[in-house]
Amino acid sequence: MTASTSPSPMPQLVDITAVAKILGVDARHVRRLVYELRIPFIKWGHLIRFDPDEIKIWLNSNRCPVGGHPPAERAPAPVRSLPRRRPAQAEPPSPTQRDQLRFDQ
């Protein structure tokens, strides 16, 4: 094979603990970022792996300018949904409503 036809080398993928160490956070925080789809990752079966080049790009895209807010072109982070509440119990019909229901049938 010549240099022009040889495939590019595969990136060395890293696991959650390595990304957590690079970012200086706990592995649990990285798992939450994965769950919220806020960090680029590769899922291979039940394994979660990260491309270090994509992590560098992700970090640079989330960089805030000095003394300012992050650029506006970035999509906002997903909002967590609130816990679902059970629907309110229906009140029993009043005696007049019961009588109307009987005559309507």
C-alpha cells in the first residue's frame, strides 16, 4: 500500500474514568453528561468510549470569552422534566347530576 491509499489510523478511544481525570471531575458527572447527551461519546454495545480529539473540540466549543457569556449560536442544554404527578381524583357527581345522568340514558 502506498501512503495515499493507506487508511487513517483509528483514534485511541478512552473510557469514562480517563475523561473524568482529564476534565478534573468525578466519573459520575461524566456519566450524567452522557445521559443528558451533553458530551460527545461512542456507544459500542454496553461500553461508552470517548474520542480525545472530539473531547478537545467539545471543550473549545464550550469555552466562554473573557468577561462574557458563551456564544449565542450554541443550543441550550436540555431541560430536565419535572416528576409526573398523579391526576387529581374526580369528584363524585352531585345528586342532581346523578339524576340527570339516569334520565339521559
